[in-house]
Amino acid sequence: MKWQEVQQIFPNQFVKFEIIHSEERDSQEFIDDVAVIGPVSDEEATKELLNSKEKTLIYHTSKDRVIVKVRKNVGLRRYL
């Protein structure tokens, strides 16, 4: 489902979805095709996002496009 369709079905609310297709450019992931899992209340949005795994995200439909900043794995240092 395209993001514009999700915006029409779930106007002005958080939505939980799985990424079906995206493109990565300039350290950003542009998501254009999603599988909607369902709406998420404002109160539960942060909790749901923190518990998201793999290709699952929470995003607000007021945003025109779904763009996520890509962070490369940062190595952990251990000081002795």
C-alpha cells in the first residue's frame, strides 16, 4: 500500500506498519510501500516504536513522506 493511501484511510494519526519497499539514499531510507498493521493511539505510539523490530515502524500520517535517517552500526568500546 502506498503512503498516500494510508494517509487517506487513517488521517492524522499514528499507524504501525511493516516496510515492503524502500530506497536508501544519502543516509536516508525513503519508504514508499507498506503493509499496515493498524492505527496506534497517541499515548501508545512511543512505547510501540521502542518495541518495534526489524522492518516494523510507527509513523504519523500527517507527514507527507516516510523518511528515516539511517545510522550505521556504531562499534562499542570497552575500557579496562
